[in-house]
Amino acid sequence: MKTIGLISDTHGYLDERMFDHFANCDEIWHAGDIGSVKIIDQLEAFKPCRIVFGNIDNNDIRARTVENLHFELEGFRVWITHIGGAPPRYNPLVMPELKSRTPDIFVCGHSHILRVIRDKSLNNMLYINPGAAGREGFHKFRTLLRFNLHEGLISQMEAIELGKRGAIVD
């Protein structure tokens, strides 16, 4: 079994409470718009990470990450990208691959809207967007997701609120 901590759209701000919420996680996945190399350093020093860059990320971040991550874990085919759209209106650039190589789990960020949806039109693929954990954007609350993967089963999906977008907790 693997416990995953999923975060996106930090935009240069990493709430320290994330470390408590993800303390028992085996991996951290970041779905882009990191905003600072320092955040990559902090996450990688804390746990094994799988990180993609987003549209706001500079060349230093892009040199350490990729645009798309495809991998298998605990019986799941996973694809993480930043700008994926959402069911039923996916990004036109990802739609051909979603149809031809449908993953079991499709993770993206960008919208700042927390969503977890089964897409029946794509072989019951699980679409996951953790919302935004940073202070920049139009979202009202900063959010994370935590869940377990085990032999083709996903369980204990938890949405974690970190507070209002502009609130700073020390």
C-alpha cells in the first residue's frame, strides 16, 4: 500500500502544516504551478516526489521537472499533468492521449478547483484535481488531498482544508 499526498498550485507558498498532513505519506505528487525551486527542495527533502511543472513555472523549475508524468503504481496507470481540463471538457492537447491511452488515474491542477470525478466516458477513469494550496488565485480555500493506493484499489480519499486563500498560518 502507498499513501499519497497530492498538492498543486502552490505559486511559491508552502503551508508548513502540509508536512503534518503528509507525515505518513509514502510519496508526494505536485501537479504544477510550483512557483519556487525552494518548494521542490523542501518537498524532496521530506518525501519521495513526483512533480510536474505548470504554466507559471520558470526555466529553473522546468529543468528539474517534466510536463507530463506517466507511471504505474499499486496496479494503477497514472498520468499527472498541469493543464488537463476537466470532465467532460479536457484540454484539447491531452484529449487524444486520454482516448488512446486512458490512465486509471488522471491528475491535474491549474483550475484551483478541487474535484474528484469518475469519468464513465473514459473507461471509468478517476479524474483528480487537488485544488490550490497556495495563496495566489481566485480559489477561496487552500486544499490538499491524501489517499491510499493498494493493488488496484483506492481508499481513504481525504480533502484537507488549509484555510482561506489569503490566510497565513505560522
